[in-house]
Amino acid sequence: MASVSGKTNVLVCADPESQSGKARKARALGVRVIGEAVFLESLPSV
């Protein structure tokens, strides 16, 4: 995605503590910010 909005469910970042513009906006909107490892662990195994 090019941007974060109130419709965004979760933002996946390499660094979940990131202070990037997208991460700051996500937090301000109440969107969860998670790391790549957490995201990958949440995917179903195949």
C-alpha cells in the first residue's frame, strides 16, 4: 500500500518500533504495527 488509512487493519514493518511516517500515522489512527516475523508466524502452515 502506498499509504495508511483508517481502513488499514495492520501495518507490517521490518522494525515494529519504526518512527517512519507510515508507522506514526498508523499508531495515531489506532492501527496495529507489527514486525515481519510476527506476521509470518500468523500465516497458516501449508
